Amino acid sequence: MHKSIYNIQRGVLPYKNSFIAYHKAGSGKKCLILFHGFGDKAALFAPIFPTLTQAFEVWAISFPYHGETHWKEGIFTKDDIV
């Protein structure tokens, strides 16, 4: 994990045989989870992190088949989100 110019931590969450990429920043009392649209990635949100991180701990998640997420589970289903 390393930090960017926006003090965003980057890393991966293990899931079964896969790794889900995320960007995380902030120390607010509330958690805000950001999901991108089709064809994008978690890094898309980097410019708005500074605005959000005072009130929230912000997590931006790259969906399977996007960004730096390495998905080896076959078809991605709503059960995988849970």
C-alpha cells in the first residue's frame, strides 16, 4: 500500500481467489463507499477525496473486470457484492 498526492491509500482486499482493488482516505466518523460506473475504476474519485475526507472515511472500490481488481471467480453476481 502506498499514498498518492491526495493522501489516498491504495490496496487490495482478498476475496476467495481474487483481489479487489480499493482507494481509501479520510478520518471522518461516517463511512462512505463509492462505486464507479461501467468502464471506470476507483481512481476516478481521487479528485473529490479531499472534499469528502473531513466528514467521512471514504472507500472507492474497483468492481471486478475494472481498474486493478483481479477477478478469478467467473461471473460476478450480486451475492459477491454482499
